[in-house]
Amino acid sequence: MSFTGTEPGEKTKGKEWGGVSLGNCFLTGSQNQGGCIKMSYNFYGWEQADVPAITTEYRGIHTPRDLYDVLSEIWCEYTCAPRLRNGWSLENRTLGQCSITAFLAQDIFGGKVYGILRNGGNYHCYNVVDDCVFDLTSEQFGEEALDYRENPQQFREVHFAKEEKRQRYEYLREKLREQLQINVDSMK
């Protein structure tokens, strides 16, 4: 399989590799000897984000990096928390996506969801699977360093008691399923 039209450092948004969207990533190099493209990510914990999926329901999602790639094409103003929508943009697409993304990642990879207490009493959610800590939506904070140690566990029953949040989670989950089906169909 070959890939042309993208140089190292060029954004891959809208490009495909073997019929599968590459998502919103940057190339850090060209093809390696195996023909694979090396990607670079900016979310917290990406270096260790190789825990395997515990379900086959989301075909094509094998690691949190795979999930990030697909969600980068799905996150939108509608999936953003309503209180943050005025700040959402394509350049900051992870803004307001944390809890629904973390619980969706929990569905796929297991583990637990934890929350970092933020100003205003809200929690920023992230995932811990075994000894792997990853935060698919950390980019919304730019250069701010978050403390991922000793934070309280978060529960979907509490978060989804807010109807709008449950609806945003269900919408994100459905859009993920649709996107994965599109990717599978395009490979046939």
C-alpha cells in the first residue's frame, strides 16, 4: 500500500490511508520499511496509549490512538458541552468533549474514568486502563499542565444524570459507529 500527496509535517485531515481516514494528525516522517506512516499526537499519554480494545463492536479501533483519529473527524459544536460552545472551533475541537469521550473510551478499552477538579466545580475527565493514563481531549488546555495523580473516579450514572450530556454521548457513539461503517465499506 502506498501513500502519496502528504509530506512530513503536513496535516492529514481529509486524507486517507488504504481507504481509512487518517484523522486530524501530523505526519512526522515518511513511510517506514513496513509501509506504515509514523504519526505524532499531542494528547496526554499518547506515548503509552496502546491498550487493546476489549470489544470488537467498534471495528477498526484497536488502541486509543485509533479512537482519537476517528473522533477528530466527529467532534463538533453539538458534541461540545453547552457552556463551552461559544469557544469551540475546528482548531480546538476537543473543547468540551471530555466526559462523553472518556466514557466512550471506557466502553471500548475498559478501565476507569477519573476527573480533575476545575475552576467552577466541574471535572475534566480522562481514562486510566491498568497503568496506562490517557486523555484524548487534553489538547483543549493548550500548554496548561494538568495533574493526573490522585483524582476522584467519575461515574457515568452521575454525569449522564444530565440529559443533555447523555444525549451528546449517545450522539457521539452513534456517529463513531457510522464513521467506522463508512471506513469498512470503503475498503470493500
